[in-house]
Amino acid sequence: MHIAPYDNKNRPIVDADDATVPLNYFNIVKLEPGQAFDYQVPGYETCIVPATGTVDVEVEGFSATDLGGRGEDVWDGEPEGVYVPVGARATIVAKTKTEVFVAGAKFDEVLEPFAVRSDELDLVQYGSDETKTHRKIKHILGQKQHGKVGRLLVSELFTVGQGGWSGFPSHKHDTDRLPDETRHDETYNFRFRPKHGSGVQMLQREDGVPGDAYHIVDGSTICLDRGYHPCAVLPGYEMYYFTILGGLSQRSLVQYFQPTHAYQIETVPGIKDMIAKFK
């Protein structure tokens, strides 16, 4: 499902128990300097990630100051985040003009809050210009935080260079059938550089059967409940997408590659290392 950009007025774009991706939660919060925003999401663990700007965060007595620090856009510096336990009350206070992503996953245990600073990210780069699959992943809640988080995976994905594909070879993760696949709902929010760039999100429900395609623009949100889902950016533009994964029965993601294209795993440099990081 494609949600076109709109002024959400700091209200969830993907709320708790969403009809399409019930395992996910997503909000975009925009604040002016000095403004504060409080939230609680019963039944969901969340992660606060400034897309731009700098904030202070307090969560049930835990505090993280000067979180973020990026300037004009998501290409201007490294991400940082704060993990917020299930149902905890979090307060975000803007130190500069800021846009904040709040990512969440359904979970039923209360863990401890913590911050992830830029030097604690898990970075992966894979693909190649020749295969048109070159991209970089910055895991905010990734493998390094595995023992401290319930079901939530949070990452930022960047195309390297201008134009090309992400999420290829086509894969899905909509059914719990270990060891071959896990059920993980997924939500993306896209950005482009320059901002008038755009791309396409494909969604093919069944191998061998034509699917759907969505025109994605700067600020588009995509909710993925089932099916194979590669995406692409137009030549001459860079693409970024904020990624939320919420598992049904476990945190580690097991992707099932589309039989028609699975052999192309062998053609994309470094992709096996990338797959191993979603744990």
C-alpha cells in the first residue's frame, strides 16, 4: 500500500493495529526549537530517530541529549536513535528545527531504554554499479542490539550513485515457516536527492503472476504486508528509505527469495553478508 506524502500533524501515519501492517508503527514528528512531543504506544516497542535536527529524549528516567545532529537532509551526517520500551512514555524536545521518525513493532515484554550513537551503527555496503544494485545500509537497531530489543529492526538504506535497484533479487517475508521464511511486516519512508526525484515500488503477490507498481516520491510511505517487493530510483537521482521491520514470532529476518530470480543472489557482490545482518 502506498501512502502519499501529507501533513500528518504529528499523528501516526501507521498506527497501532494497522489493517495492512499490524506489526508496525510509524510516526513523523516535526518540531520547532524548544517544542516538545510526548507519546506512549501500548503493546509496541519503538525507536526515536531524528531524520534532521537535534533533540533531547527522556524515557522513564533515562535521558539522551543532543541526539541526531543532521542538517538539511538525511544525507547530511549519520543517524542516531533511542530505543523506547513497550508502553513507555517518551518525551522529545527539539533543540533545533527537526523532523523525527518514530518506528515501532508489536511486542509484549518490557525491556530497558538505551541510545544508539553514530559510532555504534552497524554498516553494510553491497552490490555494484555493474549490477545496478549498489547500496549502503545503516542499521540503527540491528545485529549489534539483538539481545536488547524484542522484535524491532530499524535501518536506513541508501542507493550508492544515481539510479539502480534495491530489494533485489526479489524476496518476501510474509509467512512464518522456519527455517525458510519469517513473517515480518515492513514499512518504508522514502526520500530523494534532489527532492524532485522519484522511483517505483513493485509488489508482486505471486511468482509468475503480474503484480502492482507504485510511483514513490519524496516523503512516500509504503506498507508491505505480503509479496515480493523490489524498488528502483530513476537515473540521475539518489534514493533513501527509512525501514521498519516487525517480526511476528522472532526478531531475526529470514527472507524467501522469489524462485524466478533467486539464482541472481550469486550475481550481486556482498549480498549474502547483507542478508546475515538482519538479525
